Amino acid sequence: MLVEYWPHVLAAASIAAAVGSTIHILLTKRDSRAAAAWVGLVWLSPIIGPALYYLIGINRIRRRASAMRPHPLTVVTPRHSNAALDVGAGRRSFVDFVDRVTDEPLVPGNQVDVLCNGEEAYPAMLEAIAGATERITMCTYIFDRDRAGQQFVDAFEKAVARGVEVRVIIDAVGARYSFPSIIRTLRKVGVKVARFSNAWWPWQMRYANLRTHRKILVVDDHIGFTGGMNVREGCLLELDLDAKHLTQDTHFRLRGPVVAQLNEVLAEDWEFCTRKKLPRTDHVEHEMGSVRCRSILDGPDMRLNPIHWTVIGGLAQAQERVRIVTPYFVPDREIIAALNTASLRGVLVEIILPAKGNLRTVQWASTALLWQILEHGCRIFLAEPPFDHSKLMLVDNDWSFVGSANWDARSFRLNFELNVECHDEDLCSRLYELTDKKLARAKEISLADVDGRSLPRRVRDNAARLLAPYL
């Protein structure tokens, strides 16, 4: 009897799966194009479509992280702190705007030091680790088992021997960029290690999303580091490495009240990975400098995308110039519109990209999008190797936005990131000087250059562009 009716049972199951998937898509997908594509798939591919949606279409990272976060981050009431009042009338509305998209206040009294490449960043970080007396907490995407990684292992081992508690969070995919992984080595010297979102995909999967891309180090609650730099010997340009393995990068040392914000992010990430709470400290560092700072964390567990909104707000408030340095540039429609709007208002918009990226598909997709901003007056420069992994955004002469986020969907929607906004003319001036050097060895490209690509290249680049929401 059952054999006779099995087609009807299968059809009913297929319809039920499609209806259930459609309801979930309509209630959870914010992007109308993605929602329409998924709805079409689940109805046009019976059984297979709903199965694919269940496996790869549901953001389980968001659900898990939201459940662990006791107070979901949403729009908050503006806080008129002393730091906000000091930025001047021209920036005050922007400070209120960022207040509404993040849950951290803008705090005054910070010192921010710019550290270029591993030659400056690693010694500064190792010096701070050597001076630690209580605790060290670190989060990174990549921690390679190489000459650079071994320097940190040795420093951590000495710190543990002094009685310092050392914790390190490494992304589960990023940990596999070197084989064997450094995790066992760290544990052997007494470091407490947590993998972020453990996964079983191969280490070669460089396009994996839903990862922690944050790079944070906090020592004894009073000195912090963040920026774009991973732990790998390729960041040491003085080493005798093949040019294709070298990576320029920019990192930052922070002192002052903003370090407490970095510490809070690390505590939340440790709880996310281990389900164990770290003891919270009430320590807030005394004012150390003149920079007004705010940490802005982002991830797929948030209702808003704070870094994405802050970038758009930064472009909207620009009056004279904007300079952007990013290794991966695959902007969405909102970012493209904001860039073009700034340029059409008379703002000088300069974007510095690598002439040769390390992810081919991303560079192809990026190239396919460049005409959309070149035709409205934005200027694009391609910097010669070594590959530049820096992430910098400068607006006018007093606002900078630095950290781990790239200008693509992975950073704005799919990965866990942390940036720091800084209000300070001296810091902005130092970063302009740094990026002036990058411009000096970069070549400007025009709309004619982009339009002049061969037909096969244009087809290839535009095919890669279809993957932009996931790159």
C-alpha cells in the first residue's frame, strides 16, 4: 500500500519543505535579491533546493552568537560625552550617528602609534608581552608556525613562566594556513588556546566566510594592539623570502581608555569560543594622549552592520578629501553610491589597491566594478608589490578609520571584524604621510584602462562579479 502512494508522499514532503524554507527565507533574508534567488531554488529544485538552503543558506553563526550575547546590539540613544563635544560642530552629528549604530562611546585621552610591517609591529608587541605581569589576551585570524610565530611562542612561554595568564584565540580556518598548526605548540608552553568556530574544511579554503578576522592583543589591560596584521613571517619584509610571499601591513598600538573596549571584545570572543566567562575588570586606563577613539566591532550576529554604516557615514560627512587603502575592494551598491556621491560633491576620493592581489577571484570581481566609480570622478591607484594588506580610511584632515575590515561583503556582513575610529589631526597627518609613500609607487588607472580590457578578461571579471556578495 505504501509503495503505491510513495509518489504522493514524496510530493507532499517536497512541498512542505519548500513552504517551510520559503517562510524562513522571507523572515530572515534582508537582501531581496538573495531572498528571491533562494525562493526560486527551493521551488524549482524539489528536495535538493530545500536541502541546500538548510546546509548553506541558514546563518547559524548569527543564531549561536545572538543567543550567547546577553544584550543584542541595536540602535542606542546618543551619548553626548566630553569627547563628542570636543570634536567640533562639523563632526558632532557624525559622532551621534556612530553612537546610533554601535554600543561603545567615543572616549578621549588615547595615544595611537602607527606601526608599519612586521619590522615595527612585532617588536612592539613582543616588548609589551615581555613586560606583562598579569594577563595577555590575543585574537588573530592567522598565526603561522614559522619564524614570526615562533617569536611569539617564545615570548608567551617566558610570560607563562613568570605566572602570567596567556590566552590566544585563533580562527579555525586561519590556524590551518600553516601545517602543522601552531595550536599544539602553544598549548605545550602553557598557553590557553581556543579555536574560533571550529570547522573541518581544508586549510586551502581561503574564501571561507563566517570567520573571526579580528586582530587584537591586550596586555595587562593597559596596552592594546589592533589593525590588519596577522602573525606570519611574510610580514617581515627584511626576510629573504620570495616576493610573492611578502605582505605589507599597518598595525596600531593603543594606550588609554579605548583599551578597555578592546578588552571587552576579547572577553566576549573567549566566551563565544569556550563558553567560559573571563573575570571582568573595572580597570580603565588613564588618559595617555589626545586622540578620541571608539572601537567598532562587527559580525554576522548583529542586527546592524556597524562598520558598513560607519564607512557610509564617513563618506557622507567628508568635505575635502577621502583616501582609502584596502587589499580587497568589492563594494556593494550602497558603498558605490556613497563614493560617487562624495566625488560628485567635489570631494577628492582616492582609492589605493594592490596591483597584484593574492586572491584572484576577488581581484577579478573588483576590476569588473571599478568603472562604476571611475566614471563619476573617483581616482584609483594600483600599488606595485609587495602586496599591501593595510586597511585605512582617512577623511579630511582629522578622522581615520583603521582595523581589520576590508571593503567587501566578507568584512561588512560575513566575518567578525573590529575597527577603531580616531578623531585627531596629528594621527591623520601621519597616516597621510604613510599613504603618500604608497601613492608614490602606485600607478593611476583610468576608465579607458578598465574599458580597454580584452573580451576574455571582461567576461572572466564579470563572471567573478556574480560572486561579489560572498567574496
